[in-house]
Amino acid sequence: MKIARIETFLVPPRWLFVRIETDNGIVGWGEPVVEGQADIVRAAVEQHAEYLVGLDATRIEDHWQVLTRGGFYRGGPVASSAIAGIDQALWDIAGKAHGVPVHDLLGGPVRDRIRMYGWVGGDEPSELRDNIAQQIESGLTAIKMNASGRMSPLGTVSAVTEVVDRAALAREVLGPERDFAIDFHGRMTAANSRRILPLLEPHAPLFVEEPVVPEKSHLLDGIVASTSIPIATGERLFSRNEFLGPLQAGIAVVQPDLSHAGGISEVRRIAALADMFDAQLAPHCPLGPIALASSLQVGFNTPNFLIQEQSIGIHYNVGSDVLEYLMDTSVFNFTSGYIERLTKPGLGIDIDEAAVRAADKVGHEWRSPVWRHEDGSLAEW
């Protein structure tokens, strides 16, 4: 079974899909994208296609090794994301060729359903309250929200109080039976994080995400030691070696993105590494349906899996949403906060190819916002 054709599709709101077709007509889909740099990743996928076309589609691990280690210069978000989408598509092909879901090829399911969480926004208390209530009504039992907007290196009393008040409101609306996580989004300095985290403890977040930017990961041990709240990170880490330091620092949750961190093949290895440090896997996924399906396939097979992010209705999805590129949207229905095990062959979803091709004609030019502090200097977004 040879790889016959590789195509990419730039689809709104901010995604890139890859379609790999074999010489016997099996089609696999992947989602290789760096948000804000989709065109650059597209070029990387097209370069990899020059090597892959004509080769055996079933040699997934060998292709991953060559694409990851075959060049003298390795790693980084663009290269890793291009490989991630190709890896997803090849696993999709393998599952379809054998007539089984990908998690069966990985060793079979260790759970029957996966707990999900959704994003909420809202700067005003009434808006935040309503948005949390909407997520509960959609069938979810857990949510995640940003801690703040732009944050100065040492936050004012007012800014710190606002973060704590948002957490208090979330706990009030959710009650003790549901969960919320807080995303610091790398907007805090280590000092700010150490100041704020103990103040959040009475509200018992499920975890706090990215208390510092990834290039400051060497400071995580002090942050972990400053609080009883589980610390999570990983959406901007791309390989096992990049997770090792944070795990040694004591983080409780790893958050590799299936469309950034080398795909299904590498995230499985990251999860195994995390298990050695008693850490849980909670893949990052504010992306499209293929990334979400890939995350779920890993989750059904991973013992130390905690919870899965999904972006249905997220504020980034302007003009298009996760379900719009699916033939059957029921696979992502929530029941009591969970998604039931995907049983269709491959990644377990059917992509609406006509919708994808039509969307590619529109394309997108999504870019990360640029924020500045009041003095005009660059602020972390």
C-alpha cells in the first residue's frame, strides 16, 4: 500500500488539514498547523511529501523517524507540527486498512469514555457566569478559562484580585461537583505566579496551566513548590526531551498538542514518560476535528489520561467551527461530561471532503494578536 498523493487545505477559522491517499484508494486525514503560521507549516508538509510519495504507507514509525531525525537541523514548532499532521493521517490510513479504530492498533482501549472540558470567556462577572452556565447546559462538567488579559510583570492589587475573583465566581457557579481549570497562558512572571497561586487554593482549580512561558521552564520547580494546586504545561513543548525538565520539576499534568508535538506517535511516548513521574495526560486541543479525534484515540489507549480539551464554540472559531467539517457530528456529542469511545475505523470520524475543498478556496490569514503594556513594551498574549 503506497502513498500516492498528499494534499493540504487551508481552512477557516485558522487550521490546516492534510489528506494522504494510497494507491488502493484509502484516504487518511491529519491536522498539521501552528496557529498563526499555517502557510509556513503547509510548505513544510509539501516538502515532506516529496520524500513520502511512493513509499509504503504502513511504515508509520520509520517515516516518523526519517522526518524527525533525518535532517541535520531538527525540532521546533513548524517541523514538529508538519510531522504531527502527517503522522495522524498515516495512523488514520492504518486503522481504515485494518477496519479498526486507531486505539485498537495501539493496544486497545483502557476506558470506555473520555471526560471533556470546554472554554469560557467573559470579562464581566455576569458574562462569565452566563458562559459557564452555557457549558454546563451543553453537557460538560468541566471548563477552562483564562486567568487574565494583559498582565504586568508584577501585577497590581487590583489585577491580582480580579484573577482570584474570577476563580471564586467559577467555583460558585460550578459547585463542588464540577471542575474548572485556569490558564495563565504564559502571561505571568514566576514571581506573579508564586503570588497568585496560593490565593487561588481555596477555590480548588483542577489545574493551573502555563504559569510561565516555556522558555522559563527552569523556574517551574519553585512554582510547583509554592502551591498545592496541580501545575500543567506543554502546549508549546514538542518532544519528550522538552517535557523531561518540567516533569522533573514536579508538574502534575502534561499537555502536548497532537498537532504540534509529533502526532500520535510522539504523544504516546510523552504520556509514557509522564507516567514515570506520576503525571497525567491532558492534551491541548483548541483546534479542529482531526486534532480532536487524534487526541481521543490516544486518550482511549493511555492509562494516565486525565481529561480532554475541545474547542466547540471557542472564541477563536469565528466563521467556522469544529463540527462544520464532519459528515457525522454525533461522534462528538457530550453525555454527562463525556464522549463515548470512537468505534469507526481510523481516527473515528468522517471528514466532509467537499466542505474542506470549498473552505480551502476561501482560506484564512489568522495571526496571533500582538499585545502591549501601557508603556508600549511587548506583552505576552
